[in-house]
Amino acid sequence: MSQRDGFASGFLAGAIVGGLIGGIMGALVAVQRDTDDEAEQSLLKAKRLEAKAIKGKKRQLNSEESIEVARRSLEDKIAQLNTAIDDVRQQLGTVNGNTEQVNIERSRES
């Protein structure tokens, strides 16, 4: 019977010590995991901010490029309008008999 008493007390002591060690190990692992999760979240936030900054720069470049394209388009339209105005002046000049005056005005503008 002494073996049974020793077994029961050893089993109980082992369960208590094992529970304490398991609890401590679990707490340490949980703290480490929380720290890793926080570090991972920080890295993700940093990557997101970097991606936003890159997108912002691309948008800025795209807006500068679109402004340049719009400027060129406007210059082309102005050139077309000037050509159309010259054509109309020339047509009106020949109708009114003022061909020489239109040519003089055109040479002054150039």
C-alpha cells in the first residue's frame, strides 16, 4: 500500500508541477506571439504607407503628364483656330475685293 500512496502523491505532485510549467510556457508563448503579431502589424502598416506614398507620386506624375497633354492639345486647337480665321479672312477678302489688304495684314501678324 505504500507504493500506492507514493504513486498517488507523485502523480498529484507531477500534475501540479506539470500544470505550473505548462502554464508558464503557455504564457511565454502567448506573449511572444502577441509581440510577433504587433511587429507584423507594424510591418504591414509601414508597407501600406509606403504603397500609398508610391501611388501618390504616381498620381502626381500622371497629373503632371495629363496637364502637359492638355496644354499640347490646347496649342494644337489654337493653331487650328488661327488657320481657320486666316482662311475666312482670305475668303472674305476675295469676296470684298480686299485681297491685297488681307495679305498686308497677314504679313504684319507674322
